[in-house]
Amino acid sequence: MSDLYNQIVSQRGSVESLLARIPGFRGYMDKAARRTADRMVRDHIADQLRQRIDRLAQIERNLLDGGGLGYMSKTQSAKTKLQTFHDRVKAAAPGYSGFMEAVKVEADDLERIYAFDEALVRYADRFAEALEALDSAVTANEEVASAISVLDRLTIEANEAFSLREDVLVNISKSISG
């Protein structure tokens, strides 16, 4: 091959660096990456929540086996709220889609969204802890009602937190389009 060909090939950069030089394309790539990251975070959280729901179903079976039929309406209520939280996380439109067309998203806005996403991860962990406590209560046949109550309050709080996240996204979208 020619020296010019070798020079061109040896100096080539990545596709990303080429596309970053095209006006406006880098912003598009950043936005696409944010959408992908948002989807990945929420899919991970939803998977964790699905495991928690399955764990609660297992605990319910153990509770029934131990004669705890009287607790079923309360565990079902908590499970329904946990399922609702899972469904909201799983089915929500990507967090950045409402304002992806804007040229610039403020760093403070992104930090608020990231804080809510981090909180969603913490809720998945807190559900695991609450379910472990419930399982221990069922095994010991002590404080079962209290453990169910803690789980139920946590499901309410998690759903309220998700509503706040949605409010933040709506407000960010309004401030960018307005």
C-alpha cells in the first residue's frame, strides 16, 4: 500500500472521536448514553425488586405452613405495593427522555436525578433487609405483625419516593422547554 494509506490508517481514531467533531453529534451521543444508562439502572433495580417479590412469596408460604393465615391480607397488601413499585420502576419512560431534545441539561438537574436513582438502589437493599427481618420473625414466630408493618411502610415510602422522582423529571422538562 501507499505511504499515504499507511499514514491515514495509523492516525485513525475511534468512530466516537470522529463523530464528536461533527457539531451537535456529541450531544446526541451523550444523550443516548444517558438514556441507555438510565434504562440499565432501572432494569437492574427492577430485577432486584423482582427477587424481593419472589422472596416475599416464599416467606408467605413459610408463614402459611406455620399457621399464619391471619397475616395473609397484610402480606398481600405489602406485596401488592412492592409489585406496584417494581412495575413503576420497570415501565417508566427513560428518565431523560422528556428533556433529551434540549441542547443542555444542567448539572444540578442531573445530580438530582442521580440522587433519586441512587435512592432506588437503596430501596432495593432496604427491602432485602426488611424481608430478612420478616423471615426471621416468621421462623421465630415472634413480632410477625411488626415485621410486616415495617415492610408495608417501606413499600409506601418507596412509591412516594418514585413519585417525587417523576415530579423532578416533569419540572426539569418544563424548565428546559419553557
